[in-house]
Amino acid sequence: MIPMVNLKAQYAEIKDEVEQGLAETIANCSFILGPNVHAFEQECADYLGVKHAIGVASGTDALHLALIAEGIGPGDEVITTAFTFIATAEAIRYVGAKPVFVDIDPKTFNISPEAIEQAITPNTKAVMPVHLFGQPADMARITAICAQHNLKLIEDCCQSFGASIGGRQTGAIGDAGGYSFFPSKNLGAYGDGGLVVTNSDAAAETIKMLRNHGSKVRYYHDIIGYNSRLDEMQAVILRAKLKRIDRYNGARRRAAHRYSELMADLPLTTPFEDGIGEHVYHQYTLLCDRRDEVMKALQENRIASAIYYPVPLHRQNVFKDECAGVSLPNTERVAATCLSLPICSELDDQTIEKIAGVIRGVLKG
Ligand SMILES: *Cc1c(COP(=O)(O)O)cnc(C)c1O
């Protein structure tokens, strides 16, 4: 079976380094907020070009804690996209705010700046773009809108570790950014993990307290916090992978370009790169009217494929009543035809050719 991501092949190359680091951690018994978490945070801050990087328990928590630290709460509206993973909107609801879903650009699949502007009301307090599938959202225009309307800008970077725009990393542009280290992400742990980045000293201090029971000094608690720390063992694994992230992302980009080259003449739409940001291809997602047939043929050839995302958030059971009047035509059209193919840093040319060949067989056969 050709999987969506080949984590086994990636592990083979980092095995010695990871196993040595894990053995040292177990021998030292420094399991919570230990030296690897602190070192990883500093390495992430340096890599991402931000003042503060704070390890937390998941990407969902990263977004949740960032929203609290930015002062978003009950009655506030947060404008976001419906074409994303549910966690984007869950984080908004956790703080008592209302996710306001707006449409996407049908080419990049990212939130539309015009749609953001049209959705602004006196209750709007923040915008949360998602750099979907690893392609940066249109941050120049979104930043300008947020500045003009005095809105907080919190970036969902859960799919975009290493993606940049004009040399600036995603997450380093807005007031805060949230990353996920779920195993299948571009920078993936061997369990859950996440990171909040910000250039604000005050927000960073709040997030550090929030992740650790509202405490700065052990057993002295200033606010109600959470248990949401990045695990020390995961930090060992993430440090080994962070060193290699540019190579991993470069290999993903090359694989994506090879797919697009091989399928350029087929009746489907290969991923669009806007030429402004650097896409890191968390997913390679195309549009195809004959999606069901293609998926079936891939499955028969033991090739994984997936639909990210079959149901946009405004049509999910949990939101469909409050979103009854919401119509997002681009989102709905893309959700009906999108298909993601296997992609990872270990995908070789031969495998890409095989996968593209199966798709060609369906569409040109
Ligand atoms: C993965 C993901 C999240 C949540 O991250 P977890 O670490 O699984 O909590 C949030 N938003 C997007 C867009 C994601 O892809």
C-alpha cells in the first residue's frame, strides 16, 4: 500500500539520533518542560523569526491559548474559513466567540480577503486565516484589513511549518500563530504537540502561564490555566526533524511539481501556486469532476488518497443550524471535487509516476 505519508521511511534516517535522545531523557527523568522543550522553543523562535515560541500540547490548544492571550472572548466574532479542519473553529468556540465563516479563493483554497472585508461587523474582533495545505494565505491584504479595522490576526499554521512569504515565515506575520505537530504534519511528532508563536512579550507570558495551570512560580496561581505542555519526549523527536525541515519541505515541493508536470494535460486542476508565498505542500490537492472513479482506481492499485475536506464547517452537524443562511459557493464547489494524493518527503519519482499513471488511465483511458 502506498500511504498518504510514509513515516516509516522518514524514521529510518533519524532513528539513531532520536533513540539516543529518548534514552537520555529517560535516564535524566526530566519529563515535563525539560531541556529539550526549552531548546526546541528557542530553535523554533530562531527558525521562524519570532521573539517567542511556546510549546503546547496540540495545535488545537495552540489556537485556543493564542485566542485567550489576544483577549478574544464571549460575544466576539472571529472571521475564518469553512474549508479547514474543525479545530480552527473549535478553538474560537472554546473562548465563547462566534466563528464567522467566509468564502475562499477558488484557486488557492485560502480565505478570500474581499470576503473578510464584507463580513466585518462592530462585533468582529479577530481574523483567523488558515495557510491551507501549506500555501500561505494572502497575508499582505489580510494584514492591511486587520490594521484598518483594528482586528487581531491569529494565523492557523497547523499545515504550514516552513512556509514563507517574502522571506517571512507564516505565524510571524500576525499577532500570534498556532502550529500543530500531529504526526502527519510537515513537522510531526510521534504523538500530539503544538506551538504558539508571537512577538508580544505580554501574550507570550500569558500563554506560558495558561499552558501550565495559570502559574509563573510553582504552586502560585494567578489565573485559571490548563495542562497543555509540549511533552519532553516529543521535543526530542521534533528537534531531530526541525534540523531537516527545509530538506523535507523541499522534497515535498519537488514531488508536487513532478505530479503537476505529469498530469498537466489531464482534465483535472493541479494545485495553484500564487507565486507570492512559498507553498510547502502539506497536501497535494487537485480538483477533479470524476473524483469517485479516480479514487476507486487508486484504491484498486493499493494507493491511498483522501478528501480534505468533504464537508465544509458551515455544513457540519455542529454548525449547520447557526449557519443555515450561509452560502459559500467556492468552498462548496471545491469540497465537492477536491482530492489529495500521497505526498511526503520520502515520495520517490517512480511512485509519483505510478500514481499519475493510474490517474491518466482513468481520465484518458
Ligand atoms: C491539524 C490541524 C489543527 C489541529 O491540530 P492538532 O494538533 O491535531 O490539535 C488545526 N487546524 C488545522 C488547519 C489543522 O490541519
